[in-house]
Amino acid sequence: MQRRKFLLISGSLGGFSLAACAHQILQPVTSKNPPESAVKQAQKAKKVKIIVISDLNSQYGSTTYDPEIDRAIPLIINHKPDLVLCGGDMVAGQKSSLTEVAINAMWSAFDHHIAAPLRAAKIPFGFTIGNHDASGALSAGKFIYAKERKLAQDYWQNPQHNTSLNFIDKTGFPFYYTFTQNGIFYLVWDASTHLISRKQLNWAAKNLSSSDAKNAIMRLVIGHLPLYGIAVGRNRPGDYLADAEQLRAFLEAHQVHTYISGHAHAYYPGKRGQLQLLHAGALGSGPRRLLKSEQAPRKTLTIVDINPHQQETVYTTYDMKTQEAIDITSLPPLIMAPNGQVLRRDIPSVN
């Protein structure tokens, strides 16, 4: 475990600095014979910094955000990351009684508190749709929350809401899409329910097999629901992806380095097999405890430093209520999720 000082905000915001606990990852999945172009890119690559936030919303229909949200955005802007990623649940939908006016008001509030300040700072913003943004749940083959999906699509496809992403495939945007930033390939799929459809898997396979993906220095996949149920109240079927082991094998086969997810409302830097699993904690309302953990729930923000040349990532995660860095060794060394064991990422795997 490496310790370093990490300056979050300048003197104009109070001269605030934090001691950070950085968590180094184990070597990821890599191709034995990576494309020459990828090798050349890696040799030239500089370190990349992304900030991961998730589960920002409050109670159903809310157009306000918890103070940790408004505190985090200027910190993010001051730090000037290469990219901000959100694990979903940006607004508080998934309620049939919400009117079109109420849903649009939530997206306007999200824009005011989060998206607009990041746009003004020219910070690229990637995200995955959460169940409270625009759930993909079906009934008799039709979307239960079709209105929410349509209005979410309207918001994100509005040219005024430019994400500054370098899109590769945006035919399914904002529900599923791919982009590259700083030589890294990102695939976002619609994991707003526990089912990843065969159609979407075929789309993902095509994109992860593309020259853009193969020539990238690293491949990351982002979805709202996690593969494994690692948190109290989020360990029931429907709160994690079905067929997790098959999905993990699929991602490993395509040499995906990390799967980043939200929904659990609990931070856990894990791994299973050869796949790294970043469970982003909630920055908004309702943080949860990890399974078999006595620690109180925490609202978190994670800074990911990526060394593309070494194919390594370092996490620095903050409890945004206390503004203190989280020591990885304070987290459970493993979590027995109902659908599989997840190791803390610094724990050696046993073959």
C-alpha cells in the first residue's frame, strides 16, 4: 500500500488537502501478443486520471442533491481529471406516477448541479444509465418505464448537453455506446436491469472485437448493476446481473481490465478471476454496508490513476462526509456474495 499527499482543492476553496491511501492493482488480463499499434501507443502513453462517482440521487422525484454532491463537483473540477465516469442513478425516477414535467425537472436539476459545471470546465463525462434514470425493465415485451427512457434519451441527445466524449459507436446512446479517451477503450452497456440481452451481448462482442478495442491500451466496461451482490440489501436476485459467471468469462475473453458498476451503494475494490471489479459507492442518498462488515455506510468518490504502459490502476477513494481517504485494509478481504466470492483486489488469488 502506497501513501501520498493528494491536493484536492486550491487555496481559493480553503487550502484543503488530504492524506490518501492509494491501492495498487494486480496485473490485469493482457494479450500475449498485443497489436503492434497498441504497444507503440503504450510506449508513448502518459498516465491517465479518471474520477468515478455513482448513485447521486435522492428520494423519488427529487430535484435536490445531498451536500456531498455539491461539495464534490468543485473538487473534481479543481483536480482536472481526463474523464469523469458515473455509475448511474443520476436522477430519482423509476416511478410510474412521475409526470413528464417532473422527470424533465429532475434532469434539469442534474444538469444544474453536475453536468453543466463539468461541461463548463471542459471535462469529458461518461456514464451508464441506472434503474432510477431509465430502467430497461420489461413487461409483455414492452418497457415499463418507456416515458423515463424517452426523456432520458431526449436529455442526453440534446446538442447542448455535449459530453465531450470521443464516440466510436453511439447508435444506442445513451443506453449503450463506446468511446475512447487517452488511448483507453470504454464500453458502456445497459445494465439498468439484471438482464443483459443476447442482442446487447452480440453488440458488445462486436465492439470489443473491433480494431478500436484491440488497438487500445486498455479496455474498461461500465454498467449500473454489478456482477456480484456485495452489499446489504443489494444481495438479492435482481440487484446484481444474472449469469454473472458467464458475463465475467465473456469480459475476460475480450481482455477487459475492469468492470465498473454502481447500484450497490457501497465501495469495494474487488476482483474475481482475471477481472477487476470496481464497485463505486453512492455519493448521493442511501449508502449501504458491505456484507459481513461492521463499518458504517459511507458516501464515496474514487480517483483512478491509470498507468497505461504498465496496465496498472491505483485507486484513491474518499469518504466524502469526513473527507478522509479510505484504507483498503479496512475493507473485508473477501465478500461471499450469493452468486460468487469476490476478493479484495490486493489479496493474492489462490489457484
